[in-house]
Amino acid sequence: MVTVKKGKDRVVPNGRYLIICDFDGTISTADVGYELIKRFSGDGWEEIDRAYCAGMMGSKDAYTQIAALMKASQDEMGAYVLRYGGIDPYFKDFYTFCKTHGFDLVIVSDGFDFYIDAILKKHNVCNIAYFSNVVSFHDDRRVTIEFPLRNEECDKCGNCKRSILRQYRLTYDEIIYIGNGYSDICPAQEADVVFAKEILYDRCMEEGGNCVYYTDFSDIKTHIERMYPFFVRRIHVNS
Ligand SMILES: [Mg+2]
């Protein structure tokens, strides 16, 4: 059953609509950041990861500590990403649907810039704006991570997705959020419609069930066509 947060009255037929979408495990089939950490980090990363999953540590601090355990060149990590970086088989079709029907789409990620860029290019899905943490590779195979989009007040996530959503609130009438993990919980609480699976879905259900479960982007497309029929009709009339 489709449940939306504010009821149908909020819908603005000529409004501006934005889809904010997580990357790891949502667009990408794997949690690429996690796979890179597993592959390239030395002893001690699992303890840090457990503390993160238990809510005892935010991703910013967890990434900072894990980065100190990582050893890799950009070429090594890049090759690994290209080998394992698959995307949802329906994402390209979904993105084309969004562009055709007037839904803007941006990616928010608490992962790393270089692999989002590489995976999108690999699958020929270009020109999507994305917001993420930033990785630097050094000559001695050290890796450091910067967090240009952190929230200094909260200071938990590397990339504060809720702050990005709030900025977009100033210019969009409706915000649809798509995600699957811990870093999606805060922004999902402020979106108008939430598509969720895995950790995000479980948390949304605990907090009242204001979300739509999905397995892939063909599900989401079907739901959006039903939820915003005026939008699809408008575009068809205009084209
Ligand atoms: Mg994710």
C-alpha cells in the first residue's frame, strides 16, 4: 500500500519535483564503500564498523579511523570498483523516465566521490549531480577522506544528507527520497515521499510506516506513475 506523509492535497500539478537518491546499495547493487573497506583496510576496521552499526560512532569518525588503516593507490581501487561496480538494472530507464517527465534527480552519498563518478561513467549514466565525501590518494598509498558536506552541529555523518534536502526545500515543492541505509534515516524523515528498503525500511516501519517498500527502480517508476498521474499526463499533452 502506498502511504505518503502529507496527503494528496499537498501535490502541486505545476510544481517543481525533486528525487533525492542514495548511491550505495540503492543505485549500485553493492555497497561499494563497504567492499573497498573490506578489501583495502588492515586489521581493526571490523571493530570500527561494528561501533558504527551499533550507533556508537558516526560515519565521519568511522571513516577517518578506517582511512588510517587503508593502503591503496587510485589505480588499484579504481580497477576494483570497475570490476564490481554494478548498478540496478532498471536505474537507467528510471533516470530517462525522470528526465522525460520533469522530475529532477540528484544523488546524495555518504560514500566516496571517485567510485560514484567511475560507476556512473561505466554505465553511461552521466550528468547527474552528486554530493559525497571526497577521497584523496597519496604517493605512499595512504588514503585520506574529507567531509566538505558534514554538519558541524550534529557531526555524525560524513555527508549530511538532511542538510542537502533542506537546501533543496527552498526551491522544490515536493521531495521524493530513495534509500536503504543508516545515512538515509535523517533525510527520509523530512521528505514528502520515501521509497525504502533494508535498514531504512526497517527504521521507517518502526517510526510509523511512512514509506513505500521497493526492490528495484522499476518498482519506483511504477509507483511514481500512479502517485503523480497528472505529471505524466501533462508531459504527454505538451509533447
Ligand atoms: Mg545506501
